[in-house]
Amino acid sequence: MAEMSAVRESFMTQELIDLRNNILEGRYADALAIVDELDWMSKKATLRNIKSFLIRLFVHLIKNQVEQRLTNSWVASISDSIVQIQDLNLQDNKSSHYIKIDEWKQILQDSLAAAIRPASVEVLDGRLRPSQLSEMLDKPQIILTAKQLLDLTYVHSAYDLPDILDKYLIQLPGGEDWQK
């Protein structure tokens, strides 16, 4: 992972050098192509980070669905994942999003699939193989829950979101016990 980061940093450094040289030499079309590539790389990194938090979110939603309980640790992880996604998804202009509210379907499906293997290690103390866990899940319900949580990020401020999430999470299996 550190090697990939170093390669990416070296690549970006070279891109910035090339960008500067293109501007100084008046090759604006080449400079714009580099700007577009850097923008694409930045968006791809942001989307990768969002997907990482989605997987973390799904692991805990899977545990909740299968074990029919909710722990303080799971609530904290679910809530933090949603708050982090809200922050990452908001573009620098603070008025638009990388992923629009109606663009989550495929990302959610892919992230749920990616979450099953790590969840199998945690659910029921790791007694299920990923395929066994996958078969027992109500995947449409888990995706719906995740989507409803994500929808909250479009209408609530970062300040209000954690309290709103707590109120929503109480409705999950075991939520009432967690609240007590």
C-alpha cells in the first residue's frame, strides 16, 4: 500500500512538472489534458475512499441483520461511516456531490458484495463461510437501509447528522435495547 502511494505521489509530481512546463511553453491543450487527468485521479481516489467506508458500513449492517442486535460499537462505526461518506462525497464547492442521490445503486451492490467476506469473520464469531453468510442475507433490505442512511447525508448538516442517525438506528433490530 505504501509503495502504491509513493508511485502515485511520484506520478503526480511528474504531472505537475509537466503541467507547469506546458503552461510556460504555451501548450494549453496539453496542460488542460493534464488538469483533466489529475481531476479524474482525485475523483477516483475519493470514490475509492467512499467505497471503503461503505464496506465498513455494510459489515456492521450485516452483523445487525444476522445477529438481530445492535451494540454501541456498531452504532459508532455505522454513524462514523455515514459521516465520513458525507464529508468525502461533498465536492470542494460545498454545493454538489461526487455521487448524486440517485446514483448509488451499483456502488451499493458492489460494496455489499465486497463486505460479505470481511463480515463473515465477525458475524457469529466467524462461524459462517462467506457463501453461507451471503445466502442467509436479505440483501435488498440491507441495501435499502444503507441507501436510507446515505439519503440523510443530502438533507442534514454534518453537525446534526450524528443525532439524526441515532434516531434512525434505533429502528434497526436491537435498536431499542441499544437505546436503553
